[in-house]
Amino acid sequence: MGHMEMNVLQRAFKGKKVLVTGDTGFKGSWLSLWLHELGAEVCGFALPPETDDSHYSLLKLGTIIRHVDGDIRDLKQVQAIVDGFKPEIMFHLAAQAIVRVSYQEPKRTFDTNVGGSVNILEAVRTSDSLKAVVYITSDKCYKNNEWVWGYRENDPLGGHDPYSASKAAAEMVFAAYHDSFLGSKKNFGIASARAGNVIGGGDWAKNRIIPDCVRSLKEGTPVLIRNPSSTRPWQHVLAPLSGYLTLAAKLLEDPKKFSGSYNFGPRVQSIKTVKELVDRSILAWGKGKSQVSPEANAPHEDGLLHLNCDKAYQCLSWYPLWDFDRTIVETITWYKEVLGGKAAMAKTREQIKSYMEAAG
Ligand SMILES: NC(=O)c1ccc[n+]([C@@H]2O[C@H](COP(=O)([O-])OP(=O)(O)OC[C@H]3O[C@@H](n4cnc5c(N)ncnc54)[C@H](O)[C@@H]3O)[C@@H](O)[C@H]2O)c1
């Protein structure tokens, strides 16, 4: 997100009807609040939040946006929300989003991430209100060669674990709907967005490194690190979200030119080991220690995977605004202040504002 783009976003979303699937989730709750701040009329569609401490619940998001409980695996429900709310813009984020869970529940993962996405695109195909759709998959949609180079949008898709395979399949579904139906739909643009390893306040998912880390720091127990030397490209949740927003704004401006697939990832300097991430988090928290604790019989998780984001920069003028250090500090500060009694709404709003200010 470069300089003038902030105004572009305000112009693009003010007064617009925007449907967000997965608004009760981590990324969806941040995105829905940001859209609300930009003046959009937001409606969310998702399963109810899983816990009382979810970001969605802490924000009391249901009181400031419209939310409908629903299941994307049910075409009738998806069709009803799209035909009933008549959004101009849609962000599709609803998914079974955890790799570990995909080993325990592969069928639910495929049903949601592939079948559910087919239902979304069916409703999109027959909608007469939608002008722009951003369809969120993952960096894990690429066939992972475990090499040092970043993946480009035209690299082969693939996936070892059920989650990654479901996201690769969701991309193939997207391409088929685009090429067969949506590419020729008048005044309409659609793009898939591939981002990964997002961190930020308000994520409490099990088996994700930052939530696990914060739980230990809060309890005063050592932070257990399963794979200390695994490297990941860490980015703050606001970075890919700014990419999704910019992409939707560009799709409204020139739907056919901007339709396609885009990567949103951090700069290469943000590729750090899990140990570096945990140590920096402990520093930001103020006290605590880590302990390497390899897990026996852990399911396979891919090693190094990062994205080449030249296309997002060239076509959308998008780039991440916060470096690794700032990303960790903002994330840990969110948890520390909110656990210390600060209202989540105030903290999340403050961070959205300072991200927008960084954009100029
Ligand atoms: N968090 C990350 O690091 C990351 C990385 C890459 C891609 N993604 C993708 O971004 C999107 C959002 O991820 P997140 O981290 O916010 O996940 P999350 O698990 O916090 O939220 C998932 C959301 O999807 C909804 N959902 C799940 N099954 C549903 C169903 N059958 N019907 C309706 N809604 C359903 C949940 O209710 C929730 O609102 C997902 O598509 C995910 O795969 C996330």
C-alpha cells in the first residue's frame, strides 16, 4: 500500500455493501473492523465464534456490523446471504484454516475449503449485485519444493497435508470458475489472494506459535518450541489485509485488468526461525524463557516456503509496511495490553489507524 492508496481505499469502500465470510475468525474480524472504519456497510457470514475470548467476541463485532451465522457447506444458505444482502464486494475467508486439524478432520477440511468455496463461487456466478470478489486461499497452495526461492503466482500448485491440498484445490476451482464463467461476467472482477503465516493480536488458535507463546508467557511457564530452526516468513495480519483491500479497490476500478491471482507476503528480511520469533516475543513481553521441546510423532509440516510478491508491488503498488521487529512488538503489545485490561476494540482500532498512517 503506497502513498495515495489510503484515499483510494476510503473512496472504494465508503457506503458500499461488503460481505465477509469468516468474520468470526482471526483475519476476518480484523478485516471486518477495518472495512467498518473505512465506512463500509459490512455483513459477516460464518460459524459462530468458537470461544468467548475470540477477537470477534472481544470486539463485540456483532454489535457494529451485521452478522449471520451460517455454513458455507450449505449452498442454500450461501445463496440466501448473497441474494438477500446483495453485496457489491465480497471477501471470502471462511475455511478450516489449521494444518494440524486437517490431519484430524480431513473430510471437514476438504468439504469446507473446497466444497464450501464451490458454493461461494456458485452464488457469485448467479449474483447480480457483486462487482468485486477477493477469494482467500494460502501460500500453502503451491507445490513445495523446499527451496530458497519465493513462489510466483504461475508456479505449480500442490499440497502434502490435507489443508495445503484443499487450498491448492480451491485455487483450481477458482481458475475453472474464472475461465468458464466469471472472466466473461460484465462489470465484474475476481482475484485469489495467497498469503501466509499471519500473526497479530486476538488469535487464540491452538497449535499456532504466537497464541501458544502468549498462553505460556501469561502463565509464567517456558514457551515450548517444537521446531526451533524452522523458518517462516512472518507478517502482521494488517499487511495481507491491506493487500486484500487494495486488490478489491483495484477490481472495482478496472475489473478485467486486475482479475487473477496475487501473493501477499513479507520482505525476505522477515524470514526468521521459530526460535528467533519466540525470543523476540519474550523480549517484547518483558520476561519469560523458551525451551526447545521436540515432539515425537509430529505430523509432517512443510519446511521453508515463501512468496515472491513482485506482482502485488508492480500491479497494486502493495508492499508490507511493518518490518519483523515492528510486527512482533505490535503483536505482543496487543496481547499484553488487552490481557492487562485495555479494551480490545480500542487496541485494534489504534493499530489499524497506525498502519494506515504508515501508508501515508
Ligand atoms: N492465519 C494464517 O496464518 C493464514 C495463512 C494463510 C491463509 N489463511 C487463510 O485465511 C483465511 C482466514 O484465516 P484465519 O486465520 O482467520 O482462520 P480462523 O480459523 O481464525 O477463522 C476461520 C473462519 O472461517 C469460519 N468457518 C469455518 N468453517 C466454516 C463453515 N463451514 N461455514 C462458515 N464459516 C466457516 C469460522 O467460523 C471463522 O470465522 C482462511 O481462508 C485461511 O485458510 C490464514
